[in-house]
Amino acid sequence: MSPVTFTPNDVVRIAALAKIPVTKTEETSLAAGFTTTMTVVEKLMELDVSKIPPASHISGLENVFREDIVDESRMFTQEQALSNAKRTYNGYFVVDQVLPGE
């Protein structure tokens, strides 16, 4: 596999896609950092991991679960939940529509 290298122009394109402003200094610095990262990734891709079992983490920690029990003493009635709402309709909150770009 040929080594992947990033140029400042690549960084400008990536930054534009992510809508992140970058300075000229950052373009050069990030290009070098991306190239270094990809070099490490390429080395990792060369490793034979066929005999290694998949793992989601290596710490040995386990999730602690609890019973999913409803504590009715902490519940609101529908009327209580809606009591301070500015607008309601048929037992639901009414809010203004949220559209992208507004």
C-alpha cells in the first residue's frame, strides 16, 4: 500500500466540509498531523489479528445494571406535567417548528 499523505489543500477541503475555519499555519500543521496518523493506521493494518478475539474494551470493567422499576412517587400526572406549558393540545406540549437554517 502506498503511504497516504495530506496536503494543506486537503485540509482546506476537509475543513470546508466540516465548516471549521483553519488558518494557513493550521493547514500545514494539520496536514502533517493527518499524514502521521495515517502512517500509524497503515502500520496497524499490517498486523495479523486473525487469532485475536474481538473486544469492546480492555479494562475488564463490567456494566452495573439495576432493575427497571418505575418509582411512582417521582412521577407526574399528565396534568402536572402540562401545568406550566405555554401551549398544549389534546394532552401534548405544543412548540414552534424548528427548521435547519432558521
